[in-house]
Amino acid sequence: MAAADYFTAVARNVFADTLISLGAREVIVEPLLVRYEGNGWFVELLALPEDGPRYSPRVEIGPLPKLSVLPEYNRVDIALTVRPDSLLRGYNLLWPYSDAARMREVFIRVRDEIFVPSAVPVLLDRKVLIALITARSKQLYEQRLDEIERHNDAVSRKKANAALKAMDYREYLEELGKVSPERQTNAERAWIRYARKKLT
């Protein structure tokens, strides 16, 4: 059975009373998403179609108004509200579900073991919520930069290796010079020294 057949009913059944008691109101109900908004915050209960047939429980929180137009810079999974050394940080992977009964069990655990004790205090303290979102956004931004650098390094290395095979040492130095020194391997540094000697 696909999660779309039971997700919203179970999510609302497990979380609605808790969220309404915090002053939230339901604003979006879709087959794989239920969103609640409170005073200065939102909570989304969701499932990703690509996770099926074994779905991962996902609960995300964020501030209102939005801090960014990019969704990933405006929300965090509630796992990040839990102590870094806690096994609960891995709840997404540890508690999969593939039917309504199991989803209910899982979401009750998520609510009682993570959401209420760890996420609610964050939701109700705007400074803490924004600090958490900002820290996660910075981490994501740095990861993106690193991915871009690694991609660019791979392109430069491919061109540098082709130049080395052709004994075009000037091109080799130019391409490998695009790779920051701290990311160069010992072998690449040795070839750089060799190429420089060849050009002098």
C-alpha cells in the first residue's frame, strides 16, 4: 500500500492535538504532506515518494516569516533538535514504516520521544529556532561550496592529466593550478615540481 493512501489520516491523528494545543492551525493537507503553522513557526509532517515502499518518518520545523526563499535554508529536520550523541538523531533510518499501523507506531514515538521533548522547546524559542536554522544553512552552504570545488577539481585534474600525457607542461601547470594547494595530492605536487623544471 502506498503511503499516499494513509499518510495524512495517520499524521493528523497522531500530531493534530499536540500541535493545536501549541496554538497551531492546519494549513496544508496533501497526500504526503500535512503542514501546521503556529505563532512564528511551522511544522511539516511529510513522506517522500522515492522512499517507498519503506518510508522514513520525516518531521521538519522552521520559522515564520521565512528566512530564505530556498526551502532548504528555511527548515530543519527535528533530528537536529536532539543531542548530537543521541541515537534518536537517526530516527529517519531507524524507524521505517510501510503500512498505516506501523506508521502510527512510528509517529507516536517521533512525537513522544523527539518532537515534544526536543523540538517543541526550540519552536517556542524564536532565537533558538533561528540559530538552529542559521547554523544548518551555513553547513549546507559550505557543503555546496565543497561539492562545487570537488567538481571543478575533477575537471581540472582530467585536463591536467591529458596535458601531462601530451607532455604539455605549461597546460598541466595551468590546469592543476586551479586546484587549491591543500587539495593537491603529494603525487600532483611532485609532478608540479617536475613540470616547472621542464619549463625552466
